[in-house]
Amino acid sequence: MKRIPTTVFSEWAATGRDERMAKGHEVAVNNMLEYALKDKKNFAFIDAGCGNGWVVRLVKALKGCLSSSGVDGAQMMIEKALSIDPTGVYHHANLSNWSPNKKVDIVHSMEVVYYLSDPEAFIANVYKDWLKKDGRLIVGLDFYKENAVSHSWPEDCGVSIMQLLPIAAWISFFNKVGFNNIQSWRVDKKENWAGTLVITGVK
Ligand SMILES: C[S@@+](CC[C@H](N)C(=O)[O-])C[C@H]1O[C@@H](n2cnc3c(N)ncnc32)[C@H](O)[C@@H]1O
């Protein structure tokens, strides 16, 4: 039986699988942060779908970071984030209907957006209500049409909502909602692995 993503990921946090996942995402996330933070002097940052909050804490320690917070819909992920970092800012919320009180300069999201029932609506909402003018959204995706090895994941992981879309569709969402300077590339592409698809744009 398949379950909704946040239920599955709560269980992952409870069984320690979140830590292995974070390790697996490290190379792509470092690449994304390097790109998003270059030339940024002072910035406010949100990790959308932050899991156990490892990227929130990594970014919080960087020079020029004014604020770094995370949002995730899995209760146990947020509990784990707060147990590691009790003074940190971690929101337990559904990304499909949440917005921050204060707009930020960078919204980062690794391996999250295809779990949403309407990814385009989320990207539009980030553009409108999350980002300051000139702010950047950067997303990383391993589950997409051109990455054949990922196609079995909904069955393998028993997850009910996973949108399998081609690269062109993801880029078109960024275009349609109004992002400028859209760039996309793939990190760590190798045999039998099409790489982490990174897409970014500026408001
Ligand atoms: C593959 S994990 C990635 C976690 C983290 N970004 C990382 O790299 O370790 C996907 C995360 O997205 C969260 N998520 C999925 N759907 C969500 C939703 N509708 N609202 C909030 N969080 C959601 C899950 O709870 C999970 O923590």
C-alpha cells in the first residue's frame, strides 16, 4: 500500500534513514549552494522540504547569513531538527499552503518538489509570496523522466504522490510563473545515473 510522502518521510526520520539520505544529497546540495550563494553578501534563506534540517544548519553557519529556516511536512523530521538545534527555526507545514512571514533572498529545495500534488502552483507561490525581488529559487531533482533508474521509486518506497516529469516540463514551470535568468544543469551524471537535475531562476 502506498502512503503520502510526509508519512513515509516521518518514518524515515524515526528510523535514521534521513541521515543516509542527507549524505546521498551532499554533492548536489554543495553544488547548488555554491551557485546560489556566490556573490551574496547578506542573505535570508529558506530550505523548502528541509528534512532533518541539515542544510538549514549548514547555511546558518556561513558568513553573511542573516536568517536560515526550514519547512517540512513530516512531523518526525521537524522534531529531529529541533532536537539537534533547539533554537533553530523549523516549521511543520504543508508546502502546498504555507508562506513565510517575511520574504527571503534564497529558497533552496533538494528532492522535494515532485512530491507535491501541484508543483507549478508551489513554484508560483514561491515566486509571489516567498521571494524578495531579485531573490532566487533553486531546486534539485533526482526523480525525472530522463533519469530512468529513478522510475521505480514510487513502488520501491511506497509513496503515493511522485510527479514523473521531463526536464522541459520543470523548466517550463519556472518560465510560466515569471522567473528570469533560468539556468539548469545536472550534477554528478554518470553511467546509469542521469545526475541531479538543478533548476534555478531569479525573481
Ligand atoms: C527526499 S526528502 C529530502 C529532504 C531534504 N531536502 C534532504 O535533502 O535531506 C523530501 C522531503 O520533502 C518533504 N515533503 C514532501 N511533501 C511535502 C509537503 N507537501 N509539504 C512539506 N514537506 C513535504 C518530506 O517530508 C521530506 O522530508
